[in-house]
Amino acid sequence: MRFASVILISLLPLNSLAGGNLVISTTQTDPGRLCQELANALPKNIESLRKLGDLVQEISASTDYFECNERPGGCKTHTLQFEGLALDVLTSPSFKEPWIFGITVSKPNWNFLGDIRVGQSLPVIEERFGVLIPRDTSPVNLEGECTPLTIWHSEGQVTSFDLDCQACY
């Protein structure tokens, strides 16, 4: 029994609860790298992002996030909602291109991140990030240095995911 307690204590930093979700620390790939993959895969201006598909809703607001009040022209946040996809975008006249700071995908027709997609089998996700995802717990947060990838799953497949690319900034 004493041996089991030592093992449990040593595993606590790797698996914990945050916001009610199980948090699993990645050992091979940091989910933060997905943010750059996402930026490379998406169009480089807000007008083209709006044309990715049938735009259901756009919510825009001025913001002082990321020191925007010090930038010429300020900044705006945009949430672009499509069927099965939501993109959180920060724009400013002083930015060369929009900054994608979040994505939520719940339909398989949206694939910007290769093997990270709705419908993917969990073993592929586990291999990429060097983790084991409990089949009876959903959602789970996969975390590297700071960027969380939240995965919802059922029957061994990804049903939706959320990538928060603002976590490191």
C-alpha cells in the first residue's frame, strides 16, 4: 500500500484537474506547435477567413488585449462561426496578418491540422503527443508548456477539439 501511494503522488503533476477537465502533460509534442501549423494553414487576411465557408455569425469588438491600445488603429477581436467551426481572430491595421488565437472544431469537414481532426482515432493523438487518453473521460486537456488542446471523444474517436493559442501570450 505504501508503494502505491508513492506512485500516485509521483503521477499527480502529469495528470490533474483544471476547470473540471482532466489535464494530461504531453511528453513528445507541445500542442503550442499546432498554433503555428494553424497559422500556416489558414488564409492571411480577415476577408478570406470569412469566406472559408458559409459564415453563420461574426461577433466583433474593439479590445485592448495584447497592448492593442498602444497600436495605431487599435485592435478588434472577431469570432467567426461556421457550421462546426469557430475561429477567434485578432486584427489590427498594424498587424501584417490576423492572429488566430483560438479554434474550435466539431465537424469532420474542417481539417487544418492534419492528423488532429474530428473523427481521428485516439491512438493517433496519443502517439503524436506521447500520452494515454482515458477512454472513460471526456473532455481531456493535453498541455505542453502552456497551450492547451482540449479533446472531446467517444468510442475511441475525436468528436471535437479546441485549441487555445493565446495561452502563451
